[in-house]
Amino acid sequence: MSQHLRSLTQTALPWTGPVGMLLLWQAASHYQLVSSHIVPTPVDVFRAGVRTAASGELLRHIGVSTARAAAGFVLGASIGFVFGLLNGVSDTAARLLDSTFQMVRNVPHLALIPLFILWFGIDERVKVYLVALGVFFPIYLNTYHGARTVDAGLIEMGRVYGLSRAELFRHVTFPGALPSILVGVRFALGITWLTLVVAETIAASSGIGYMTMNAREFLQTDVVVFGILIYAFLGKVADSATRWLEKRCLAWHPAFVVPGAETS
């Protein structure tokens, strides 16, 4: 029973902060410490969400935004992963490419929106490519760092045991780099939604960003706040999924071993 209660507590603990902020928000609105014209009450935001969901618009906008986020993430993460591994295992590739990537990385990707519009127009491509560019660098940097910091002793041991280059990568290099790669995935998922907030203001006709911008035009503050909370919720879900993936893929890693699991 105590173990079940401990597991339940560990599951609920991360939500104490958001719930506490929600209660403070409601209390501040109730005692008129914050004007409802500036920030609507949580109850008003909830009602706005119910109205939007009942009309069917909410699921449609969430579906469109999720598709954009997924497409941009897969594109940017795939390219970042490939180049991160390439530069991580090859000194020649790193000398050839890494400096260029570092120079481009220091240019804020959202500042490139006007250039992206000139290159790709205002259709779906510009939104997906902006997300992909934002995702590329955290995945690249963490993959590169992970591949570079794999224990050289383990690599040498693998060579002594006669592992081929492919087997060495599969059994030593990739598992050793995986913790750093998954950190990059968590960071990149946050950038994905951050970029999408801005990208969906570019001539969009659907998506959560469009919903909030349209609500702003009609001074529907409750819908605007609800849209922001939806972004936060989707980001939390994505981060939780990555944490679950970490526990599954890194069960062998000392940092992810469940206390008492060996003795149970």
C-alpha cells in the first residue's frame, strides 16, 4: 500500500505547481486583485474552452497545429541527428561543418521570418520550415556532444573484441550518446511550440495560433488565454512523453534506475 501511495505521490507531485498557480489565479480574480478585463478568471477561460470544443473548432485547430509541429520536428530533428552523429564521429566532418553551423546558430531563427516568406511564400511550408530550423540546433548540438563524450575506453574495448564499425556504433557509440540526444529532444520540443506560436500568425487560416489571433481581433480575452494554455498543455504532454521515453530507453543508465528496483 505504501509503495502504491508513493507512486501516486510521485505522479501527482509535478502537477502541484500548475494547480497552485491556478488557485492563486482564481483567488486574485475573485478578490479583484487583477481586473477580469486584463486577465479573465479561470472559470471564464474554462467556459471559453467548452464553447470552442462544443463547436468542433478546438479539435480541428489542435489537429492542424500538432501536424505542423510534428512535421517540422521530424524534419529538423532528422537533419540535426544525422549531422550531429556525422560531426561527432568524424573529426574531418566536424572541422568542415561545425563552424558554419555555429555561425548560423547565433542568428535568431524567428528573425528569418521575412526571408522565409520571400523564399517559400505564406503557405504551410514556411511554418514547417521555421519549426524545423528551430529544432535543428538543439538536436544537432546534443547529438554532437553525446557522440563526442562517449567513453573512449569503451570504444577501444569494442575494437579489441573485434566489433565492426557498424556494431561499434550500435552497441557503444549510440547508447553512450543517447542520454544527451534525449536532452536535446526535450529542449527541441519546447522550441517547437514556441516557434509555432509565431509561425501560426503568418497568414494562417487554422491552428491554435490562428484561433488566438482571431479572438484578439474580437477582444475575446478568455479565448486568447485559453489558446495560450493549450500551447502550454501540449508542450507539457510532449515533455512528459519524452521523459517516459527516457525511462524506457535508458533503464540501464544509473540516473534512471528506480530505487529499490533491484531488491524488489
